[in-house]
Amino acid sequence: MVERTPWLDALSHAILILGVLVVAFPLYLTLVASTHTSSDIVHPPMSLWPGSHLIDNYRAAWNGTGGGNGSKAPVGQMMMVSLISALVIAVGKITISLLSAFAIVYFRFPGRMFFFWAIFITLMLPVEVRIGPTYQVVADLGLLNSYAGLTVPLIASATATFLFRQFFLTVPEELLEAARMDGAGPMRFFRDVLVPLSRTSIAALFVIQFIYGWNQYLWPLLVTTNENMYPVVIGIKRMISGGDAQTEWSVVMATAVLAMLPPALVVMLMQKWFVKGLVDTEK
């Protein structure tokens, strides 16, 4: 056991405070910039105190009425696209992974382990590696500029399948035998036993996958050309039109602040379940 001393406590607190400042300062700078005019931002030094244009900048961002030459898609619309995409990706990944892990662990069929390892090997093939053929398939199916095109190629998850498989392997066989004695079929056992036992893992994965879906950049950049289908991350990129004089940086910063709110809210609301899902097993 490490002995606690005043100087070690002071050093650890200093390191923690320094780490918080390093992480928080860019966020604070973004928030402050969203309250100034664009001319105040591009002509240094910019004041580090909040300005008087907060309401104007956020209204312009939300309604898409910024005066720059970049995209003017309303942030409200872009955030709705991001929200729907992130929810579909998170729920889709969890649902498919639960069913895949259930089949691999509790059903005996030829090639069972082959299919598991085939799924696991896809971890070595991220979207960036297979993006060309995937884009071709999506384009041929006419799914560009659609929610299906944004989400379907991303809803399979080898990582989640592996995690649920490892968890199901730790579920006592007595529960399965008791369910059989009660006359429960496979799907009832899955619904009434395995899913409730997995709720903390599901919550933890939901947080991770929601943030993953919300922050997608490369794939939406390829499959969306219509402003009405821009996720908010792509919207921020499209709003930056070129030189400083042509970009409404105050509106861009306001959009960036708004884009951070939903994932931060999800993490805060589900923090207890998220931590519990990572460190606990309920059996």
C-alpha cells in the first residue's frame, strides 16, 4: 500500500488540475469564440472573456442564417440527422451483436466457430479499408443521401459480438436448465434471462456506440451531398468555406458547441450504468 504524504497529495492534485486545464481550455475557447463576432475572432488577440453576441450567433447557427459562403444548413436539421443516425447505429449494433452472440453460444450447428472467427476477423477490416466497395454497393442500391446509406454499413460490430459472447459464456448452465424445465423456448430464454442480465453491458455499449455514430465523419462525407442529410459533424466541415474572411467562425464555433451537447448529455445521464457495465457482472 502506498503511504499518503502531503507532498504526494499536492503533486497528484496538481497533475490532475493540469490535465483538466489542458482538456478544458480548448472547449472554453470554443465557447468564448461562439459569443464574439467573426471579425473579433480572426483579428488576434481574441478576448478570452465572453462577448455579447451569444444569442445572435446561436440563432444564426440553429436557423442556418449565417452570412458566410459555406453551407447554411440549419444546425437543428443536422443534429436531427446525427441523432437518428447515432440511435440507429447504436441500437442496430447492440441488437445484431446480442443475437449473433446468442446463436454462437447457445446453438450447435456446423461451422459455429468458423462463423465466430469470421466475424472476429472483420475487426481487421475497418470502414476505411473497405470504404471503396462499400460505397459502390450503397450507390448501386440508390442509398446515397438517405438514412439507410448513413447507417446500414455501420451497424455490424465484431467487438460487441465478442463482448456479448464472452459474457454469455459466464452465465451459469443452471439458468438454461431451469428455463428448459419451465418450458421456455430459446427466444423466451433470450428475452427473459439473457437480455436482463446483460443490461449493464448493453448500457455501456450504447454509450460507446452512440458517440461512435454521432462522431462519424469519413463515411457521411462520402454518402451525403444534400444539405438536408448532413450530420452535424459534416455540417461543421461544410461551413468552413476557405479563407478566414469568408467563414463565419462565430457561427462555426456555436455549431461546434451545440454538436458537443447530445453526446455529453448521454454520457452524463448514463454514467452510472456505463461504469457499472465496464466493471460489474450481474449473474
